[in-house]
Amino acid sequence: MYAVILAGGGGTRLWPLSRPDRPKPFLPLLGEQTLLRATFERVLPAVAGPGDVAVVVDRRHAALVRDELPELPAENVLAEPAGRNTAAAIALAAVALPRAAGDVMVVLPADHLVADERAFRAVLGAAATVAAAPDRPLVTLGIAPTGPETGYGYVVAGELRPEAGAHAVRRFVEKPPLDAARALLAGPDPVAWNAGIFAWRRDAILAALDATAPDIAAAVRGGVAGGPAALEAAYATVRATSIDYAVLEPASLLGRVAMVRADVGWSDLGSWVAIRDALVARAAADGEPTGTVGAGPRRDVGSEGTLVLAASRLVVTLGLRDAIVVDTPDALLVCAADRSQEVRAIAEELARALEEDG
Amino acid sequence: MYAVILAGGGGTRLWPLSRPDRPKPFLPLLGEQTLLRATFERVLPAVAGPGDVAVVVDRRHAALVRDELPELPAENVLAEPAGRNTAAAIALAAVALPRAAGDVMVVLPADHLVADERAFRAVLGAAATVAAAPDRPLVTLGIAPTGPETGYGYVVAGELRPEAGAHAVRRFVEKPPLDAARALLAGPDPVAWNAGIFAWRRDAILAALDATAPDIAAAVRGGVAGGPAALEAAYATVRATSIDYAVLEPASLLGRVAMVRADVGWSDLGSWVAIRDALVARAAADGEPTGTVGAGPRRDVGSEGTLVLAASRLVVTLGLRDAIVVDTPDALLVCAADRSQEVRAIAEELARALEEDG
């Protein structure tokens, strides 16, 4: 078993902390460690050693990966000429890393939270066992839903597989409207959130890519075979799409996808309110005050449900309810927690305005 | 008639913008002008010229006054060796400024808002007329209350005086609890807020000081007569108290105080919520959006009742309700508008902590 960590993504949803030159995986959002480092340490005990961990990253951030993970062999940092979403990134790992056809690759985003790491590694082991079964399924981890979230994709499970706790996957549902999410939870089939964490044999994912996304598979194979200039040319035109769209959705219709349930305290940390919730949950578990959570020099009087990320300046908060305060040297965000999904649009608009100005 | 502007006060209530080296009168809180400059320009058309305006100020801030009011003759900046509240400041102006006994002095705080300046000057003229009456009363401006505010002192009026719109003052009530404020408004006597704006003959205020605060009057007289070192010595021990406590309350019991009503769009700008309210009222009057008001580089989506004072950094607000955001180079305040009265205590606590550290 070897692990491939995906450290791509622009991360405008966590503006103003996440910026193009230091996006989300490279931020210590939950404490001392960057999310990438935490992901690395989370998966390391599940493999033989650092040589069995690889990171796929936009080449602009490859140096950040080497700084964060000095244990990683240099050849295990796979630098992409540009970000092209997860299908190309996973294809690159499957093609470029010199592994046996039957080796099981687990794929993990670099920027998620897993509160229960021991349970997580047990689930990874179970997923690898399923992936190694004779039918070589593509295995996705299914997160037990806590409510009708509209920000996640859903996995609809079908019949049980022979392996303990594993299901066949009937279909995927992309981020549904609220009514549809409620209907899914109330429906007859077990459903789970799609965490974007996968396990599969190397030969299985390569075959699936060749079958359902042959353009991406061919571009990446050609780029890897031809060397840096060829890879650059391939990435200039390769289709940017997710592995879910490109491979898992069509493969699920052919009965080629399995799901293993994961009840591990997972969050995609996909917005400021998710960061707030993760830090509040941790504070509650540690028996610490939960009215305000965060980092940096701060002083609060009487706030509730409030995240304060201070930088170098003192941040004083007073009587806030469900607010997000993120301070950086050149920009400050203050927002209602239930509006934090809109940060992405604002950050992108600001970036466009900056481009037009400059 | 001559005007004395009181530019003292520490101003911790408007932390983090108001600081010991640049307190509230020297901040452009409502736009381009500092509050001191706005006060000067408000009163100037009511007197013969800049020679008839004086400013009493802590000597640490005398240079700021000269910068702000270059028209002012140098001898009209009365520098106090230390801040000793309004009784000493008014005594200093009454003793030190070489005016005739019958000249009418109007006294104005440097840090208030008056929205209707024309009406304000008409009221000042009316107050000066009352002050010049044969009984030489001490005249206070009474602001028409808009509700049972607990943050202001109240003036309880008695019988009408012969001058149009003037009342005798029956008594003063210091900042009352809510129940008492309601009872005052519902009571039989006309009541008003005490704005700390006064008019009186020079001989009348000197006589009143000699009668009800002889220690303060003697200390200031001795200090002015003896020169800078004597004034410094006098201020080292002079009692720090307000003109209301020291003179107006006892004088009101002797029937020596009169009130002139002032419906002029006044605010003492005594907390961040008052600044917010003043800017919202101005925006509404100008037909501008009122969801967020403030200054500096800022971008808002969907906030209401929110004040944003940005400094050099971009401040993005999203979906806030009744919030105050004040950004400065070394400290940031984010607070619920209805808690802004508590800022003073926090600022004082921070100052103490800083002192203990340093």
C-alpha cells in the first residue's frame, strides 16, 4: 500500500488567509501543523515509511512541500506544470510512480481534518483490503452524514459486499439542493458523503482511466514518457476535471465502485464555518472554553460561536454571535458564520479587480 | 461673546482609534475634518473672529491644536499641565483669558456632533442673551431627549423665564438607571439631556466658582498669577471634577441656572454605536446606502447597521448585523453595536496590562 496526497487547489474559500502563493494545505489552520504535514503524519503509520508516500502538487508549491516534508524522497514530489483538478493529478501519480500493478494506492486530499486518526487508519486498511479483492473495485470512503448538507457530494450505496462493512456503490450525487439532500437521507439506500478519499489497485485505476477518460490518460502517459517539456505541453491542454466525474461516476454505473464507511470525525474544512466547527469541537473535547476559538493575540468578552484568527496585531472581540474574524497583514475578513460560503465569490471578484487594476 | 472649546479627555471609549497620543478631538471620526476642527468651524460664525475662540487642552496635545487651528492666536491655546476635568479647565479659561467681566463665554466640548449648525448657532445666540440678563444666570443647553437614555445626565426644568424658550433649572440628575430615566421623561417637569454646552458671563462663572468650588478657583487663580511653575504646582493637586458637580448642581439649587432648549441633531459621540448612528443618519439624509457606513478601503456584501473604519488594509465584511469594525495598524476591534459601551473597560484593562508588562 502506498499513499498519494493531493496538495492542489487554489483555496479562495479561505481567503484572506489562503492565497495563491500559500494555499490551504500549507497553512496551520488548526494549530501548529500545516494541513499537509498533519495529513502526512496521519497516513505515515499506515504504510512502510516515507518512501511509500507521494505528493502531487502544482510546481509553484513544490518547494513548500519539500520544506514541510523533508523526510519525503525527492522523486515522491510529483510537480504538475499547472493545476488540472484531481483526474489528471491521480493519473500522474498512477503513471509516474514506479509501483507494481497490484500495489494498492490510497489517495487523500492534503487539506482535510480527521479527528480520529486511529479509526481513520483502520478504515484505510479495510478499504485497501476491499481494493485488493478479486474484482479489483475502486473504493471510496463514505462519511456518515450528520445532516442534509448541500456542500458535499453523496454516495448512494447498494448491496453489501463480502468484505465486512463494504457496499457496492449504486451512484454518486453531486452537491444536491436541500430538498434532494433530505430525500437522499430519508431514502431506502444507505448514503454517505463523498470525502474524496480513495483506495484502488494501481492497475485498476489505470484501466478505469483508459476506459472512461482516455484523453486524460493518454495526455499524462505521453507527458511522463516524454519528459518535462512533454509534460508541460500535455498539461497545457489536458482536460481539468475531477476523478469523480471522469472515472467514479461512470465506473459506478458499471458496478465497479465500492464504498467503505468511515466514521472518523472528518471535515473537508471547506469554508470558515467548517474551520470554526472543527475548532469548537476540539475545544469541547479538551474541556476548553468554546465561545471563541482561534489563534494569535486576541482578547474576547462574551462572544459565542466565534472564530478569531489573529496575525500579529491584537484582535479584541466583544459580544459577537457566530462570527468569523480573519486578520492578515494586508486584508481583514469579518463575516457572519452562516455566510462563509460566499467568501469564495468575493475573493475571486477581488482577484479579478486586482488583475484589471494591475 | 467668546467661545471656549474644551479639548481634553482621554477617550478610551473609542479605542482602538482613540489613543493617548491622539485622542478623540483630534480624529476625523465623521469624515475629512477632525472633531476639533469641525467644532471650531461650527462656532466661528457666531463670534467676531478667531481671536474670540480659545481652546483648553492638555499640554501634551497643544501642538495638535496649533496644527489643526492655525488661525488661532497662540495665546488662545490654554495648555493645562495635566487633565483635571472640566471644572479646572473652565476656571482656567475664565481666569486666564483677558476679557471684560460682562463678556459672555460659551463653552463647548471639542468632540461632539451637531448636525444642524445653523440652528445650533441660533441657540447659542439665545443662550448668550439669557446669560446677559440682569440676574446673570449660568445657562446650559438642553437637548430634546429621544428616549430614556442612561448614558446622559438630565436637566429638569422649572418655571419659564422671561426670555423666549428659556426655563429655570430645577435640578440635575446624573446618568440615571433605566427606570429613573423613564420616570423623568414621564414626569410633570420638562426634561432635557445635559450636553455640557454652556453660556455665562465671565463674572458670573468666576463668582460661582468662588462660591461653590473655592479650592479649584483659588488653585487656578494662584497658578495663573504665578506663572508656569506655579500653574504646574497648582495642577498637581487641584481637584479633578466636572463643572456640573462643582458648580452647576449646587448653583441650580440656588436658582442660578437656566436652560435653553436645543434641537440641533446633537450627539456626544460617546461610543462606537453613537458614531455608527451619526453616520447612518447622515447617509440616510444624503440618500446614500446605510447598510454599512464608515471610511477607508472596504467592501461589503449584505451587512446591516454596521460601521467599518478601515485604515490602510482592505476590510471585507459579509452578512453582519449591527456590528462595529475598527481597524488600526496595531489593534483591531470587532464588537456588537449594543455592547460598545464596554469598550472603555476593555481599553483601560489593556492599558493596565501593558503598563504592568512594560
